[in-house]
Amino acid sequence: MMQRPSAIASQEQTRAAITAMHAYFDATARARPRRERQHLAHEWLAAIRRLRTTGR
């Protein structure tokens, strides 16, 4: 069964958000500099926002 393009886009955005979340937590666990963690947190939140606006 083929998936709708919107479902595929949503899955890709979900993967991007999860990848960004992992990068943030990894940086936190490794005690990376604050500026780097802030940048990663911003990327994570931006990915979540994109996911939320697509799901409507």
C-alpha cells in the first residue's frame, strides 16, 4: 500500500525532530558548551514546530 505524500513528509519531519532531540541530549550528556547546547535546542524546537504545523 502506498503512503500519501503528506504521511511521508510527516514521517521525515518526525525523524528530523528525533535526530535533533538525540543531538541535544548527547551534547548535554557530554557537557558540551552552553552555546552549542542552545543551538541544538533551537534546532530541536524548530523541528517540533515544523512537525506540529504539518499535522494540522
